[in-house]
Amino acid sequence: RDLVSIGCACGVAGAFGAPIGGVLFVLEEAASPQFWHASLTSATFLAASAASLAVSALASFESKGGFGSMTQSSLVHFGAFEGPLRPDWYIREQPWSLSELPVLAALGVAGGLAGAVFVALNVRLTRWRARHLITRRARLLEAIFASLVMTSLIFWLPALAPCRPVGSLAFTRLPDAPMLGGPHCDARAMREGGNISDHTAGLEGEAIGIGKYASVLSSLLLHPLDHGVRILFHTVGRLPVYEMLACGALLFTVSCGAYGLAVPSGMFVPAIAVGACFGRVAGELVAQMMGPDVPVDVQGMALVGAAAFLAGVTRVTLSAAVIVVETTSNIALAPPIALAALVAKHVGDLFGPGLYDAHLALQRVAFLHDSLPENMRHLRAADVASSPVVCVAEVSSARDLLQVLTSCTHNGFPVTYTQEGDSRRKLSGLITRLQLLVLLKNKHFLPERQAPGAEQGPVGRDSDEVDQSDDEAICNALNKHQASDSVMMDADGFLHSRGDRQVPPAPDAVTRSNSTNSTNPGLDQPQLSFNQAGRSTSFAPHALLPYRAFASRLRRELTVADLKLAESDMNRQVDLGPYMNAAAMAVHPSARLSRVHLLFRSLGLRHLTVTNSENTVLGMITRRDITDITMSLQTMGN
């Protein structure tokens, strides 16, 4: 869990040069607050800073200053508004003023509305894919067809935009975002005779080859997205509104269709590009309304629009604002960026969840949010618990365990016992499907009754199966140990020993009596017996499986088909006592669902047993039970 959080922060920091934003994004969206701690914060920030430093060092190989000149700190950069990395030629028309704050807040509202529309359209498209594109071949053909359509639109749509002489364009001074005319502008230059490109003096006097004619729409679409965003962020002067609207609408449509394809895709850069287009359009319209005598910070509005749409789609606020500020070095606009992100997030929440949460729900991922909806506050544990519960006895036959594993797909089973004259199942612990499979795979049965003086073979094996597997060798070797002081118990309630070796405890350390009248359970004999309460005692001493038998990666891939049990093994007994979680959590059926939700979130539970005051098992609650009833109630409410 910690490594996943650190890796996510490193990815954001390396892509955008924003180590602080990467840490905040993990804390806000990727990590569980219950498992976040101060040492993880330090480790995540250190790793994110190292990732940003590594990107800067590798990028310096292609810089003019050579290796070691840390001029570029990210793979995707949108240009610096302030600081030493800002170009000398870039002078902002006017810093933002307090009177612009309502307009910037309105950008936040527009970003939240546009984000809600984006999420709604993408959810509908994803549901259509889930119904009609089921096979892998269909998903592959969809990706190929979508790539052809999107590429054709991006390439040929600029033909609708007019070709302008290069000298008349406002962003001719952007050295890292040259103009592109597209095929129609190049064809016009060819018709007029001469070469497609002229030699025009650059910023520092060098001759650079650029086209005679260029199109703003071509320059925005035919460049990589970060180049187009730099045009919108840093162009001093006016840009055509209709071309920016066409660019934003096309990127909106393409991004909505691409998210969910069977190809790797992200949402940060497309969302920033779409928001920058619409924000720059809003700035140009405000500038036209106010007239030439009133300066308007159109570049700042493009930046605020980018943050607003990003927050409206993903519903991240703090990290979105910090990432935008870090990647553009624009501290002056940090307050309006934060305000727009917060407004966009809350406006979008009025219409439904964000893009990430919506896809988690579509894929039925059992993800629990910070709190329950208000319409679920009255529910109790009994309202969401699954019943009847599939239970296993503390001492079960291999036949019974195999029947349980084949009859259901549950991952956890309450371990129960019954008292004499009472058929109600009392909770003794909890055991997972993996543990049952490993026990049956290793044929870890209790020793059969033998005549006095008869020599007993290896535990759980016939005499002709000696030395047939590594697990047998481990068990035989461990049978020679008698030290109980080496036994340890991990956080899941499993017995294991130091050095990853299982040491069988002494009889009085493992043998236990379930009778309420018993005062010295260590006096019980290590053999199959039932006390007055009717609950079976442990069958130690016998060799216990080592902890690594359950933790192995190969064991996690076990299925029922991998079990090779002979008919003679079906009646053999398996003692689940040493392997179950004897401290499994349980709640009363009258417990509030909010408390159940808190237990799952704070303790990271996967299963929660519902028992009454007499410890009788009544039901089982999993994460999916909570998420399913949440989705059903939301669907009924809509």
C-alpha cells in the first residue's frame, strides 16, 4: 500500500515537475487517510523530489547548457509565468485584480458544469461499451477505429480555419511553440509560388524557417497538447475566439471518447488543454466587452479555466491547484486558482460523482468513500448483512471443506462450534478461502487413530508418500522441535515462528478447552475429545504449516481444481483452530451502518461477522454489501 502511494506521487512529480502536488494528489485521491502517517509523508515527498530531479537531469542532455543545466524539471511543461525560468520577452499585460474575482469564480462554476457533462457522457459511453463490446477483438477493433477517426478529425478540422500571414499572429514570439499552417495553408503558399517557408529572423537574430501562412487552430491541434497549452497561456495579444472554441470542443469530444478505450490514457493534460481553451475564450470575450481601455488578464483566465475544468472532471481540488501552480510557476494566481477549483468541485458534486469514482462504480470495485450518504444514516448492520452464512466447523472433514469451496465463491468463512444440545453456531474465528485451499493442497490432516505401539508415519500423509514434496519435508523437520517460546502470532492472527519457520508449541500452549467451567485448559489431553460444552479441543501437538506456505505468490493462484484429493482423504479431519483469526471482529445486528462503515475504513476489514448477544452467527458483511446498497439507494433516489 505504501509503495503504491509513493509510486503514484513519483509519476505526478516526474510528469509535471510538481513534487508537492504529487504528494497532495496521493493524499487526496489515491491513499487511505487511515493508513497515512508522518513517515510515509516524508518518504513520499523524498521519492517525488527524486523523481523530479531525475527527469531534470535526463532532460539536461538535450538542453543548450548541456548536462547539469536543470532548466526543465518535467516531461510536460506549460511555460513559466514567473521566476527565473520565465522568458525575457514575456511580459504579462496586467496582473489580476480583485474586481476580476467574480469572473474567475464564474469560471469555476462553468468548469464544474462542463466537468459534470463530461463525466455523464463518458459514463453513458462506458455502459454502452460494457453491453456491446465484450470480446477482446471487439475492444481492439474499437481502439483502431477510434484512433483513425480522432486522428482524421485533428488533422483535417484545421482546414476550416482561415490561413493568416505569420507576421499577423500574436504568438510569433513563442520560441518553443512554432506556428503550423496545416496542409491547406501549405497548399496556399504553393499556389502563390515559391517555397512553403520563408526565413524570418528569430528572437535572438538567428534565421528560423517558418511557414508563410499559419492557422491558430492548426497550431493548437497539430502540436503536442502541452505546446498548444503554452500558446493559450503565454500569447500576448488577441486570439480568434471561434478557432479556440472549435479546438476546445474537439478536444472535449476526443478526450471523452478516448477515456475508457482499451489503450493507456490519462486525463490531466487533456483536461488542462480543454479548460485552457474555454478559459482563454472567456478572457477574450471579457476583453472585447470591456474595451481596449480596460486591461484584462486573458492569460490568467486561461490558467484558471484549466484548473477549473480539471477539478470539475476529477473532483480533486487541493492537488489540482498546486499542480497547476507548480508547473507554471504562477504564485500570484494561486488564490483564484484555488477558488475556481473549489467552486468547480462543489458544483460538479451536485450532479454526481467525479470521473474516477464513476468508473469505480461502473466496474463494481468495492471502494468505500469517506462517509455514507445521508439517506443511509438510519440503516443498521442487519439491513446490509448477507444471510444465511456459509460457515465451517472448527474441526471439519476434507469432504465438507471441499463442498463449501465448490458451492460458493466467498473469500471468508466464519469458523463456528456448537454446544451440546444446541444447534446454533457460535463464532470461534474467521478463516479465508486461501487458507482452506492451502490446508487441503498440503493434505494437512489430523493423525488417524492407531493401535498402541504402531509406528505413525508423517502427519497427514500415507507412509508411501514420504519425501514427495517440500512441504512434507518441512513438516517432518519441524516435528522434531518442541520449543513453544519461538511461536509468534502476526497481525492476521496466524501462528508462525522466528526465521519464517513454524515451531509446534507445547501441548499446554495450544490445547484449549471451551468449557466455561474449565480453569486449567492445559490439562486437556492432546487427542480428539469433546468437553461438556460440546466444543472440540485442539489436536496439538502436530506439525503446523509454515507461514510462508500461505504467503507464497503461487499459493494465491490456487483453485479448487488444483486439489488432488483421493477418496480415502475425504473423511480425514482438518483442525482449523491454529490457522483461523481467533480475534475476528463482530458486530451486533442493531449496530448502526455508520459504525460498520467506520470499522471497514479504519481497520481495513474485508469481512465483518454479525452475531447476537449469545455469539450466534447471524450474517456476514463485506465491502461489496455496503457499496451495492449505496448504489441501489442512489439509483432509487435518482
